[in-house]
Amino acid sequence: MSFYPCHSDPACLVFYARIVARRPGAVCLDKSYFYPGGGGQLSDRGVLRWVDGEANVTHIEPEDGRFWHCIDADIPSDDVIGVIDEHFRSLMCQLHTDLHLLNALVYQHFDSALVTGVQMAADGTARIDFDLPGADNQRLRDIEPELNGMILADLPVHALYVPAAEVEREAGLVRSRSVAPPRQDNDMVRIIEIEGLDRQACGGTHLARTSQSRPVRILKIENKGQRNRRIRIGLVDDAA
């Protein structure tokens, strides 16, 4: 996997590009700042514009090293302007950063429990599964005030790149039981660091500071088999 432009310049939401390949309902661009999705995070949405029209980008389909931008209309031009949906990007950044906070707290309070699955949704909710046999669900619910305290603490969030060999040596950088961290072409691994709280491998998009997220609620805790606990969270509506 190569470096995503949205990682190096996360503030770029409008960019010029040229279509280099086409197939029914999708195009590839010579460059793109759309996040292509992965690790339970949905891909960016937005539009591709040309002189006298535009097509909605509904999602991205990675395939054989290419990223197909799936669109709802034919594009007659080779030159386009990509416009990323800022609200949707922000929603995913909030959910993903909040899941890292929750992950950090569970890792600390429940004997380094590992993640077994993650999924973010367009409705402002997300779920994360942990390998937590015999865990007290009420103890998990009681994390909510501490989780929101970390959001209010305005902790800086940084991305850095660490050699894969170092990631293997440092305990806690890889939190998934079954999914290996994404490697760059130069054998580096992207690490998301929430200053003073957490460091873990991740290829998703995140906030610059935790306080940029709305508060969250723990909506539900489910037992999924003998070992898994599923925690569902939701962003608190601005009007709530």
C-alpha cells in the first residue's frame, strides 16, 4: 500500500485530477484525496465536477492497486475537480478517533484486550468488538464518562510512521487479534498517537484534536459468542 494523499494533506478537500481509466459506473484518477476506506471505516463521499456537470462519488472500490471512484453519472470530460464531502469526512474522523479512545481505555482497564472487529456507519454510530471472555458488561458501560473526559481533554492526535520491525517489537502497537497493520511500500507502518494516552497502528482518517468530536454515548453492549463483547457507540446529536 502506498501513502494516501489524504494522509499527507488531510485538509485538502478540493483538488484537480485527470481520469486515467474508466469502466461502467466508475473512474480512476491520476491522483485523489478521497479516503478509499478500510479497517471498518467507510470511504469518502463527494462529487467529481467538470465544465458543465457533476457526478456523485458514492464510494471507492480498491482493486489491483487502483482506486475506482464509483459514480452515479457518466463523465464526458477527462479533466475533473474532486470535491470531498466535508461533513461525511468529519463524521468518520470523529467516529474513528473516538473508537481509538475507547480502545485505549478497554486496553488499559481489561488486561490488554484485543480488538476482533470494527465497523463505522453513516448514521453516526459505530461498533467495536473485543476479545473479553467473562467481562462484566456494567464495567464496560462505566467507561462512558472517562471516554467523554478524554474527548473534552483536547488531546492532540498525530500520525507518524514506524518501521514494521519496530512495530513488531513494541507491545500494544497492534491491537487487532486477526488483522495485520497496513504497511506502506517502504515497509513503514502508520501509527496514530493520541498524545499522553495511546499509540496504535491504523490507516484511517482522524481528528487533529480529540475535542473536535461531539460527545458519545455507549448505546449497547452485546455478548457475541463466548469471548466477544460488542460495544456500540453513537455521537450525541448537536441539538441534544
